[in-house]
Amino acid sequence: MEAVVRALAESHRREILRLVTDRELPAGHIASHFEVTGPAVSQHLRVLKEAGLVTERREGTRRLYRARPEGLMELRAYLESFWDDRLAILKQEAEKEGRKRARAAG
Amino acid sequence: MPEPQADPQSDVIERKVRIEAPPETVFQFFVDPKLYVRWKGRMAWLDPRPGGEYRVAINDKAVAKGEFVEVDPPHRVVFTWGWEGLEATPPGSSTVEVTLTPDGDATILHLVHRGLPVEAVGEHSHGWDHFLGRLVVAGSGGDPGPDPMAGA
């Protein structure tokens, strides 16, 4: 998960990931959308690939990239665990409050 | 396109600049992502046809988003404007009209931004001055350098 977080910590990489979320694009095409150089974009693609966030496919001399949504599953589960904890605490508190009121009424 | 309704809560930004290049060249800076990012944005995704969406990341936090309304090369391009995640000025909440008129070998670019809430006019005026200044340089074949607004 560390590689995923590190890959996502850079805004160009987040933009690249978004670009290839619902379409497969050649590296050159991806680079044409950015103000940074082609080699810099290639470097970003390499980091994303190593983090398992994009897949690379060769077609002749071209390399095509597409987002790999499974790559985000572990991070997603991690983030969601916080919400689950929060919701469990909230539920407990609500139930405690409910019991208190029931006693006060009874 | 229907005329935007007069709204006392909104104002108009109007700018005119001269660019040392023909309209055919200047127009490309609004529809070709590679040229677009030379004057505005770290990343540009453009679908330059009526109804086509665009998304331009100015920096890490500011992402401009909207739709092309009119694409008439090399004379006129109209697009809606707004910012991802900003409630006061959401994507599509205002409209930018760009008209290009030949002036000898150069182009007069006329920009009109309508429909912004009054409190957003100052910041956007500053923004257009900044970016049109860069377009004047990039459009004529120069290098405006890295954009200080793009951040690290």
C-alpha cells in the first residue's frame, strides 16, 4: 500500500490516472496533455505501473496504458475501516442514549 | 446560443489583447492540449466540439471544468467555465467567449467572461490578465516559461 500512497502523492500522477481511468491511451498521447516533458510523463507512468495502478500493453513500438482499479482496493479498504469504526462508535452512543431515555421515561 | 440573462449579482470581464500570429495559429491554443498547457494549466483534457467537455488542472488544487459551446475555427470559441469542488463558481456556471479577428499578420483576441458572481470577478480578472499575458507570448511562438500559478 505504501507504493500506492506514494504514487498518488504527486498531482501529475493523479491526473494521469484519471486520464486512463476509462480509456487505454498510448504514452505519447498521455504526454500531449501535460506541460511536463515526455520523459517526465514516462517516469510517472513507471511509478504508477510499479504501484499496480496502471497496466501496460505493448502494441508494436507503442506502449498503451490503462488504469487498474483493483490497484486501489487495499487503500480503499484501509480508508473505509476508519468510517466503519466511526459508524460503530456512533451506533453505540446512539444506543446508550436510547437506553438512558427509555429508563428516564420508565 | 441564448443570451445570458441579466443578473444583478453577476458581472462581466472583458479583455482585448494583440497576438503576433494569425487567428489560425491562436485558435489552436484553445483546442490542442499540447498548445493549451503552454499558456494555461499543468494538464488539459479537451473535447473541442459543441457539448464536448474540457478539464484543465491549473495546479494541484484548482481544476477548471466546463463544456465547449461553440467551436468555429479560426474565428470564435465559446465555453462554459467553473471550478471543480467550488460551490460559488461550479463547472458550467459562467461562460467565456473568445473572438479572434485578423489585424495584419497578427490577431486581436477579444475575451468576454459572463455570469460570474460579483465576488469572483476580481480573482478571475487577475487570472485572465495572467494567462492572456502568457498566451500573447506563447501564441507568437515565444516561451512564457513555467507558470508561477502552477505551483511546485
